[in-house]
Amino acid sequence: MTEQTQVPAAPRVLGAHDGRIVPGIGSVSNRFMIDGRETGGRFALLQHLFEPSALAAPMHRHTTRTNTPMCCPAG
């Protein structure tokens, strides 16, 4: 990455219906809240949307990127 992306100085507040929802595999969808295109590929924030007790993804590894999962209760 040689191109710098300007990052807004103010915090970004997302509403319940903001972001871009992309259908995934089976009953899982992804809500892209901050897309990597907005940060020059440095960061993306997404929410996996699935029913409680649903299997989200089979066991897997990422070799080219880092994931930092954060679990937040709904409601």
C-alpha cells in the first residue's frame, strides 16, 4: 500500500440499519460497517449475522490477515 487514506477526525456512529449487508454461506450474512476500501485496506469492521446457537463457520485459519473477534451482546 503506497496510497494514504484520509481518516475522519470525528468518531463514526453507525445506526442499526447502516452498513452494507452481504449474504454469506447458509444462514449467515455479513454486515460491513467499515469497509476496507474506506481505510486503504488497513482495517475493516464487520458483523456476522446469524441466529443464536447457529454454527457460524467451520474451523479455519487465516494466513494473510489478522482477525480480532469481539462478542457484544445484542439488545
